[in-house]
Amino acid sequence: MAQTILSITQLNEYIRGKMDADPRLTQVAVRGEISNYKLYPSGHHYFTLKDEASALRCVMFKGNAMRLRFRPENGMKVIAVGKVSVFPRDGAYQLYCSAMTTDGVGDLYAAFEQLKKKLSAQGLFDPAHKKPLPRYPGTIGIITSSAGAAVHDMLRILRKRYPLSNVRLLPVRVQGAEAPGEIAAAIAYANHYRLADLLIVGRGGGSMEDLWAFNDERVAYAIYQSQIPVISAVGHEPDVTISDYVADLRAATPSNAAELAVPDQDALRQSLDSMSTAMAVALNRQLKAARQHLNVLSQSPALRGPTAYIEQREKGLELLKSRLAAAQNQQLTRKNQRYIAAVSKLDAMSPLKVLSRGYAMAQTQEGTVIRSVRQVEPGQRIRISLTDGKLSATVTEKKEDAV
Amino acid sequence: MNQGNKTFEESMTRLEQIVRSMERGDVPLEESLKLFQEGTELVRSCQKLLDQAQLQVKKIMTAPDGSPVEEEFQDEP
């Protein structure tokens, strides 16, 4: 049988011609996950796109790659557009990729923004609703996967910083369709049984899809309704999820959440030391002040030489006593003089003085001074006082002067 | 289960109170001496609590009736 024998090159060129002639292969869009990604120094990108069952070799030349709006990474789901053709040297067909977008992320962003807007309008991000964290949490509930690195990172930091705490791990799935329901249920469960003073809800880093459970409104509502304060700890620093907005505190990473959750024992020991010092300083100051006061008192004359002090005070007392006596004397002399003056005045007016000049005073037996003849009747006995004695007499006659 | 946390928290709160009132200096000397003694004991007991504490880690599982059950969780090799 006569058969044309082709060179490899001829065959590959033939196949290439066939493929290039097929309009369905010259402009194709394909969905897949990036693997074996390599960026060559030439600026060309080489990678494989795959789904569950198959793989497709791809190349993206520098000129097209420069227009990419993201940095391709292994594991990323993308939609690649280009033509399928043969690379004759290897005899392999591949996708010559002219453009590429991330798959689904655009939709996720839209969904994220939509949910954020809705929950914000409902007040779920209201700063006034945020609860303060306990200063010294006795029990910390960690809601995350028990398998991931995140839980170990957190436990390591909690153990180092504040070993006085108890940790209760509530294991949940943190990605996939079941995750949001499990996370929300664990938050509600911890609240129902009051399992912790503080909750950390989160997971380690991953793609936007991996973190998607924390953008679920069930999780958002569960965090909002939690009576126990919640720290959200999802992914890496730049990842922000709905949970971060609702939580009482957002941590950049799970490790960061562990740091924010508890005080640092080194700082606490330092603070204990400084309180010790502060107490000693305060007490010393008070003691010093008391000692100074004591010194002032002991310098006082009363305490320095009690005898001399008493003598001095006694002298003072004597002085006061003599001043008192002098004052009393002076007062007495003044009173005496006034008395003598009064007596001599009285003497000048004395009836005895009048009698000595020859006058007599007549009185009734009862002692009433007789000033008028009408006071007596003839035959009545009266008394007459003279300067040197008294007479008893009887009235023999009464004659009233005519006035 | 660590029991020290509550004591630690109360001790810290009391200590802060003691330091504040001693620093204000408006308590009589005799009272200050008592506060100093109390404070020094609190500092020692807080340090001891920190020294002796060991983070307790439990995994919460659910009993058939839905109530929580604590299980050991081995996180250290």
C-alpha cells in the first residue's frame, strides 16, 4: 500500500492548518483553574488551565499579559480567551491566551457590595451597637476550623500572653456551602449556653471564595445578635469581610485577634511592678511628711526643755497675777475716795448737825416726825430730840397759826 | 478550668484603687500603711497567679440533648 510518508513537521503543520481554519477554535473562551503558573524573564506567561477532569496548556505573550488587571496565581479560577493552535515543536496544542479575567469574583464583589449596603441600612454596622471587650476574659470561645493553622496560631499567642484564660473551641467548617450555617449556629450556641466571655470568629487566609462564608448574612446577623462580644478575624490584613464590619472589633488576622483579645502578661507584670513602686513612693512621701511634722513639733520649747518651759510660763503667770492685783487695788482706791466724798456730803445734810444749832425735832411715840400741830392733840405724849439727848413731854395746849 | 482569672481581675481593680488613693495622699498615715500592706500582698498574689497559670483548652462537642460537652483538645505537640 502506497502511503505518503510525512515528516513530523509536515504533520504538525497540517494539523495546525486544520485548527487555524476552524473559526470555533480561533476565538474561544474557556473557564478553568490556573496551575503550574510560570512567568518567564521574557515576560511571557505559561500555565495550565484545568477542571476536575482535564487540563489545557496555555501561553500568554508579554504584549497581552501587560493588559491583565490582576496577577494570576495558582488555584485562581479564571476565564481565558484566545485561539487554540498547535505548537509544532512539541506537537502539542495549546491556548494562545489574548485576554483573561477572574471568574466569578466580579459577581462576588457585586454581591458583597449589595449585602454591605443592605446590612448597613439595617444598622448592623452601627458603632453604638458595638460592645466593649472584657479587660480580662476568663473564657474565650474560638469559632473556627479545628484543623487549620489559625487555631494553633491563636492558642500559641493566648498561651504566651494570658495563660489565665480558658479557651473553648467550637469547631466549624469555614468554607463551603455548609460553613455559614455552622458558623452562625456556633455563635448562637455559645450565647445560648453562655460558653464564653468573648468570641473570636474567623479563619486563616484564602481566596475571596474561601473567605466567602464570612460575607454571609446569616453569619452577620448571628454576630449582631450575639450578647457575647465578638472579634472578627478573617484572612490576612487586606481582606475585609461583612463579619469584620458587624463584629465589635475587627482583627487583621487570627493571630492579631488573639493579641487583641487578652492583656499581655509581660505588660501586666510591668504594671504590677510599677504599682508596687507607686505605693512605696506614696507611702514614703507620707512618712517623710509625718517625720518632718514630728521634727517641727520636737523643736518646739515645750518638748525641748519641759522644765524651762514650765518655769517660763510660771513667770508669765506671776506677772499676770501681780497685774491683776494692781488693777484690783486701783479700783478699790477709786471706790474708797468716792465713798469718802459721799459720806462728807451726807454729813453736811445730817439732822444732828441741825439740832446742834439749837433746833429740836418732835416725834410721836411711834416715831413719826411732827411737822404740823394737826398731828397731835392736847394730852398726847410726844418725844423731843435735842442735840445731846431726848425729852418726853405732854402737849398741854394747841394753837394753830393763822396763815 | 482556670479559676484564677476572676481573682486576678478583682485584685487588679482593687490594686488600681489602692494606688489611686495612696497617690492622692488624702488618707491618714495609719490607713496608708494598711493599704500598702494590702497592696503588696495583692501584687504578690497576682504575680503568683500569672506564674502558675496554664492556658486551658477544651473542644466543645454537643451531647445528644444538645447541651455542650467539653473534650480535651490537643494543640501542642
